[in-house]
Amino acid sequence: MTNPLRDKFIILGVTGSIAAYKAVEVASKLTQSGALVDVILTEAACKFVSPLTFQSVTGRKASTEADLWGGEGHVVHVSLGHRADLVLVAPISANTLAKLAMGIADNLLSVTVLASSAPLIIAPAMDVDMYNQPITQQNVETLRKRGAIIVGPESGHLASGLVGPGRFSEPIDIVNQARYILSRGGKLAGHKVVITAGGTSEPIDPVRVITNRSSGKQGYALAQASLDLGGDVTLITTTNSLPEPAGATLIHVNTAHEMLEAVLKHSTDADLLIMAAAVADFRPFRTASEKIKKEAGVPTITLEKTEDILAEVARKREQFGFPRRVIGFAAESESLVENARRKIKQKRLDMIAANDISTSDSGFEVDTNRVTLLFPDGTLQELGLQSKFETARLILEKASSWFEQG
Ligand code: CTP
């Protein structure tokens, strides 16, 4: 399976908010991900953006008020509502929010939402004063309590010139939330997956660190691939510069020691640990409390070894049985298979993803990798040149089969 949006029927309700034009991007991104998007515009939405615009990006009919009373008559809302895997109302205006909270069904969109038992995501967008009204807040809470997922609104500059909450969330964040909701119930459902990402940094003084070139991209791709299979994902990360995978619990760390503590804490009940982070092997023996000044001459920095996180994990696992499965990474510039074979034994892993960093299209910072998977029985599988997401998907496909077998 490529992603949880593929071939899913999604109703995208668009209401009368200035952000209605941004819903076109939501429709487009969902369609590009393989979803079948049926757009329903309220009358007010049609004043901001035309049904034809949505039809052009989805390749499917966009329905308006006329369809409620048109040729197919009363069945439109029932058939759309029943077929839907997900209902998304983005943007949702204060008016439609109030209608849905009260169960009012007086137009094609509200009647369709009422006729559907699919999960509901709403993305409010309105002026700050309307959003802050106690009645609007109450309506949001009513819908949240009833199980709706609320995305946003963001704070920022609004069309009215005011600043505050009310901005429509980024289309990509809304799409990612839809992806998350539709992934629940996958092969990793009910399984906790802990993933580390990025490179640790070890402080020399308050301004300088020893770090490495890991971007965290492979770790984030692994988190997304695990989420796509329905896993409960904890992502222990050193980076702030990548988009957060929707649905993951993020733990931010900097040093190898912080990462060790976070990994041990969160993997006590984990089914799977994937150590994709590039952990420093050495750190300054002492961290200067003040900035080292150049007038004092060239400093000598004495290093000491950091803890080997996977070695600590192996010890705990022997004692307590968790994490149930462990995958390591090996970034190698030479003797890839030999080094990876040694590490899989030393670190007592269920799989190691050996990464060839000797070429420019694989390894740190780039979007692709050349990974060979090795297993304790000596077998190996070459994944070849792949995007980091495809590499992640293939790794998780293998790992999820372990849990299917029990
Ligand atoms: N790793 C770890 N703790 C460390 C260093 C590495 O848990 N202090 C993990 C990495 O996250 C990776 C695996 O061990 O999953 C292999 O990391 P790598 O750097 O390739 O191997 P090292 O054991 O550090 O050996 P070397 O750097 O000498 O190749």
C-alpha cells in the first residue's frame, strides 16, 4: 500500500469563508495522493470560489445547493454520506459550525454530514472575534466531544486586518491529518513504535557543539511510514526543521545522553524501536560553562565516549522483553555488508539497514538512500536507490510482518 489516502472516498465540504479558495489546494493534494474527492460547496462558498475550480482539480463532480433539489433529488446526500470514508469540512465557517453542533440539516452539506457515520475533520477559518465568541467555542467543543477532529485555526493576520486565532490551517497539515485518520486500523494498529531521528549535538561551550550531518529525513520518513500502517508513533528527534508527521508524539532531545534517557523511557512498552539517529560516539569530556575566548589560545578538547544506546537497549530487553523488536542503522563508507553483519550481532538487532554513504545520492542530507537490509540469519535484501520514504515503507513492510506472525 502506498498511502492511506489512496482510493478513499473523501467528502470535502467548503463553506463561506474567505479561506474557501485555499480548499482548492486541499482538494488538489488529496487527489494527487490518490483520494476520490467529492466536493460540496455551500451557497456562500460559491460566492468565493466556483465549483468548476474544484471539478478541474479533482476530476469529479462538485455538488452545490442545486443538487439537493436537482435531478437525483433526495438521494444525493445519502449516497455521498454513506460512501464516504472521511468527511472533511475545510474551511468551516462559524455558521456551519453552529449547524453541525446543533444537528441542523438545511443544506446539502449539513444534510450530508448528518447522513454520514464517517470520521469528521473540521478546519475552522473565520475572524478572530467570531472565533472567540463563547458560542463558537462551545460549538467547537460540542463537536470535539462528539468525536470530530479539529485542525487549527492558526493565529496570525486575518482578512479583516485583525491578528489572532482564525487563520485557516496550512492545506498540507489538513491533508496530513486526513492521512492519519485514514491510517488507523492498519497492520501496525495497537503497536507502539519508537523512532529516533537526526544527529545529536554535544556541547563544547554555550555556543559551540560537535555534531554530524544527519538531517533526520530518514527517521521522519520511517515515522510517516509507521503512522501510515496505523502504528502509535513516538518520534525522538534532534531536529526542528522538518514538518512534524501528523499523529506522532514528538520528543525533542539534543545530546546522546538525552536521547538515551528518552529511548529507555519510551521503549519500556514498545513493540518496535528503530534507531535511525546518528548518535555521537564521542563528546567533550568537559563542557565549558562560559564561551571559550580566542585570546586564551587554541584549546585542546578532550573527548570521552558516549553511551551506546543500542547496547543499553539490548541489556534492558534481555531483562524485561521490551522493546520487542529492534532495528538499527549503519552508515558506512566502506565494507558495508561486513560492518553491518558485525553490528547486527554486537547490538543484538532484528534487522539492520546498512546505508551506503560513499555516493552523493545516498546518506546524509539528500532525499534518497541506497540501503541493504541484513537479518540475524545472514540473509540480506538490497533495496537499491530509493526515496527515503520508499526505503522507510519497505523497512516497515518487513517489520510489520513480524507482528502479523505474532
Ligand atoms: N548507535 C547507538 N548509540 C551510539 C552510537 C550509535 O545506539 N552511541 C546506534 C545508531 O543509531 C545506529 C547503530 O547504533 O542504529 C549503528 O550506528 P553506527 O554509527 O553505524 O555504528 P557505531 O556503533 O557507532 O560504530 P562506528 O561509528 O564505529 O561505525
